[in-house]
Amino acid sequence: MFRVFKPSAKEIENLRGRLLQLPEVTPLLTEPKLASIIAALGIHQEIGTINDELARFIYDADTSEKIPIGRIRSELIEYHGYVGVRIWVDGHSRLDLKLNGIRELLHPTFSFNRDGTIQQCVFFPESIAKIAGLQGAELVLVRDWALNTIFGGFDRSKLFYETNAWELVQQDAVRYSRLLENRQIAFLGTHDLSAHISGILHTPIDELQTLGSRTRQRFENYFGQMKRPSVYSLVLPYAAGVILDDLAQPRNYGSPSRQFVLECIMDLLDRRVIDPTESKLLTRFPDGYEKLIQLARETDFQKVQNETKALCRALVLELNQFAV
């Protein structure tokens, strides 16, 4: 049977110190023990909070009713040297996870009832990394992302997965395109587990590698050798990065709407409609950003084709109006 453990504040600080010694991107299977406990800790911290992106897929197998997030619990475990996370629901022992590909990531002995329903969710990151490898993807730790979320003073009441200034100035879009080019997927929490790893497939990873390479080259042509571009010039690349993240999710593989909007944004960068060499500040974040992202997520492709260019022009206009 597995052993439950709870790392102390000092042990977590030691983990942070070890993480700081790693390169920017570390394949999970090259540091399996350290990477597994960091990934498991990231999942554990998010379970049952507003950052829990697995919760919306957990249902009662008998009633088909969605499980209230407040009933979902988690703990860190160790089994024969492997570190993982156990997730269960108070008062429910027959669960269904309505998420494509997630059952294949569960530990078969600890997770399932005899009838095939789920008793609890037991994940071991090292095993999941090996499963992803069969589909041609490499799961990785991204040091700065882990420092900002898992070791950044995690607050259960605050939402991390939203537009924020830190991601903007860190040029995460460039970093993300480089990850895709290298067939790499970050594994730091419930978003990565449920949105990117569950349902992963080899052929789309091949296509994403090509897209990541092309997009990375276009970003580098846009920014050149600049180390600290103005925030004014980072909004469009940030929007492209968000759409890249969407496209790297199995449920969105090959989405024509997202691909069309991404290409329109990249065309703006190619034409340098916003000049990254201009040292301008933004007085407010443009409303058009969110409108463009939501349009990219539309299923009506004709609508996307009809409205994207106008929304792109409006977003550029806002950026120029709010820049000083």
C-alpha cells in the first residue's frame, strides 16, 4: 500500500532551492524524483480550489451528477519510491471522469473499483511522463513557471490561469513556441494534466512541432535581439501564445478557428504594425484582447473568418490609443 506524506515548510523550501539549480526547462524523466514531487505538489495544491481544472470532469457514476468542488480532497503519496498524488471525494466511492484519455493515466490498482468505476484518482507523474513519451511528447518542468505558481506563495483563493502582467513581461509566448518546437509539454498542475496531457496523440504533436518552430522564428524576427521589449509590443504576441496553448490541447487539435486567428495575429507581427522598438507604456489593457481570444474559440468558422481582421484592427487601434 502507498504511504501518505505531507512535506513541511522547510522541505518545500528545500525543493524550491533544488528547482533553482535546474536549467530553464528540465525533462521530467531526467530528474524523475524531484520533478515528480514538484508536479504532484502542484496538482495537490490546486485540488479543490478555483485553480482546479480537473474538478469539472468529476461526476458521480450512479447519479451522473457533477461532484461539488468542495468535496474533492487530495494528498501526496509515495509507493515503492514513486511519488504521486491521491484525489478522492468525500462520500463518493463510485466516480466517473468525463475526460478523454484520463483513465489511461490513472494507476490501475489503486484507482478503479472492480466494475470499472473509479474509486479514487491516483496519479504518478513519472509513469504519466512515460505514457506521454509513447505519443512522442516529452513532459518537462519549466523552472520559472513552477517558481511563480507552485513556489510563489500559492493562495487557494486566487486564480493563476488568467491574463496577468507577469506572463506578459516574461514573453511566455516565445517560450511556449519553443516548447512546442521541442515536442515538450509542461507538467506542473491540473491544467497541464487535464488540458494538455489527457488525450495526447502522436500525429497532432508532429503538427504542433512544425507550428511551434514557425511561430518561434516569426517571434524572433519580430523582437530581434531585444531583451526587454515594451509592454505595448507584447500584447499581440501574448494573444498568439494563448492561442498556441489552446491548440496544444487535445480537444482543440487542428482547430481551424484558432489557426485562422493565430495566423492573423502573426501577420500583424510580420508587418510590424506595432513597433517593438518603441519605448511605450500602456495606460490600460485593451478590451479587444479578450474579444479576439473569445473569437478564436468560436465554433462558427465563417463568423471567425468574417470578424477576425476587423477585431485585429480594433485591437491595434486600442494599443495605440492607450500607449504613451
